[in-house]
Amino acid sequence: VSVTLDRVVQAGALASGTVTFSDGVNAKWMLDQMGRLALTAAGKPGYRPNQEDIRSFQIELQRKLGAHGY
């Protein structure tokens, strides 16, 4: 699982970026001002990563956000 942060944050978001899951699916993520996380995989409506990928995404996202002062 690979997570990146956008240099220019999406409108209405505290932070945003992209994630690539182990199955090769790329998705956009955003964290809003209320701390809610949204995940959208283009061309894959209803996509749900597996549990291991979700855990890896959460850990990597926390690491990246922490490194940027969030």
C-alpha cells in the first residue's frame, strides 16, 4: 500500500492525496475538517480494499500526516 499527500489540498479538505492498494487499484482520499475520511476509486464504484490493506493504509496515512504536522 502506497500513500501520497497532495501538495495542493482538495477544496473543503484538511488533507488529501492518493493511495495504491496491493491489488493495484488507485484511489483518491480526503480527510475533512471533522476528521472524516473519504475514499474514491475512479472507475470502481463501491470498491472496498481488503482488511489488511485498510490497516496498512491507516498506518501509512498516520505516518505521512504526522510527518507533515497533522
